[in-house]
Amino acid sequence: MNRWMKTFGLVLVVAAVLMAPGAAFAQGAGEAAGHAKLDLAGLGAALGAGLIAIGAGYGIGRFASAAAEGVARQPSAASSITGAIQLPLFLLEGVAIIGLVVCLLVVFVRAA
């Protein structure tokens, strides 16, 4: 758990560093002079898509690890273990795909 917390903290720090320049581009003298406003929707969507992919990969890896360990401990229950693990895996992958589609929609709708 300690390793997971360090990784999560590192991701938060990187996200904060990436989003901090947004304050420098807030409405100010640059817009009054006619400069274009910086849109961070693409950066946020890319960061969100990356976090979704990392989270889904981690979750699927944990499911597969638990299933492999269960089959190794009790080989006679292999069919019931794989049957019980399929639905959560499909749901997890579906949530990841929906999240990625939402991130892509943010990019393409903002561009239009």
C-alpha cells in the first residue's frame, strides 16, 4: 500500500506541475492585446486518458493475479474462478473505454 501511495502522490505532483502554468495564462493584459487564450482541455484530456489507462491496467492486473493465485491454490476450481472473474473484468474494461471516449470527446468538441 505504501508503494501505491507514493505513486499516487507522484501523479498528483506531476498533475499539479502541469496545470500550474494555467494561472499564468489567465485573463489579463495578454488577452486585451489580442493574444489567443491558451486552452488546456487537450492537456487535461490527455492526462485523464493516461490515468484511465494506468488505472485500468492496474485493476486488470490485480484481477488476473488473484485469479492465477486462486487457480494455483485450488486447480479443481479453475473453471468456477475464471467464470466468476470474467464479469468484473469486462465491466472494468468497459469503464476504461467509456472514460477514454469521454476524453476524446472533450478534445474534439472543444476543437469544433
